[in-house]
Amino acid sequence: MKDNLTRIERFVKAKKPFIVVQYFQWMRTVKSEQYRAYDIVFLDTNRCITSFKLTNKGLDWFRANKELFKIAKKDNEHGTIYEFNNFKQFVENEVPKDKRETDFENLPTIEIEE
């Protein structure tokens, strides 16, 4: 597995559109103890939507550079989607609707308070 830091920096340097999905995980038996998990979602060379977990140095880099990302969706119960370089528009232009694994219009959302 490639180093997360190398991959996320390469994506940003190449201006490759992607999203960082922050969500919550917990054990089934202890839901009161949850923690945040992060995935990077992007289009691979075959135009398939794919992802990998963001951990360690890559996660530290993301937290230090959040200003490069736009909040695309926020839901206090489910998490947040951070978008880089108009990922949603890129997917809509590059991948036919019937081939997409994710329908962006059906993601939960709440209003973001400024």
C-alpha cells in the first residue's frame, strides 16, 4: 500500500479532483465510544470511483491543509465531505450516471452555519 502522504500530496499537486469523507465508527456493543475515520475517494485510471483509508501522515497533512478543501456536505450525525477541485462536477462530466456507485444527490445533508 502506498504511503497516504505521498498519494494525497500527489493528487493536490496534480490538481486531481477528489474528496475526503470523514465519518464515524464505533463498536456495535459500545456506541457511546465513537471515533472519526477518513477515506479519500477519487476516480482511478479506468474512471471507476475508488477509495482508500486516510491514516497517519496523510491524515496529519489533511488536517494541516483543510483550507484547500471546500465542505461539500456536512451532517453532524454522519460526518463531512471535503471536496478538492470540484470532484462532484468532475465525476458528473466523466462518468455516466448509470455507471456511478454513488448518487451525490441522495447523500444526507444539513445547513452549514457560518
